[in-house]
Amino acid sequence: MECRVGCAACCIVISISTPIPGMPEGKPAGVRCVQLTADHRCSLFGKPERPAVCGDFGASEEICGRSNEEAFAILAELERVTRPD
């Protein structure tokens, strides 16, 4: 599955615990990544400074659903159930 243009759920909904240029402490869940452009594209895509966790993420229907709304809901639930207590 290819990422849906304009979705960016993975760049907003989930937390990222590794440093991102402009976010040295990583990114909290629900916070828009500073590297996300106005049209919901990664400004680091294809660059060596892009975090490995971002590059390793693979879009799939079970994670991204069939719409942007489903992607946000699925990822929010995954974030909730994997959050450390």
C-alpha cells in the first residue's frame, strides 16, 4: 500500500521517542511533527537526517485503514494501548 497523499496521521497521531531535527526530545502523541509541510508531506523524506523510525514505517491497510479518518482512529488506539503507564 502506498501512503495516501495528505494523510499524515503517522506524523501527527503517534509519539516518536527518537530525536527529529527541530524536535530533539522526539515528538509527543497528538503533536504535529515540525518537519511536516503545509500540504502534509515530510520535508525530510529521502534525506539522511530523517529518523529511522519514520523511514521504517510502512503503510498498510491494517494500520492506515481505508481513509485518512480511519488512519487517525487506528493509530490513536494503537498509541493508547501501547502507552507506558
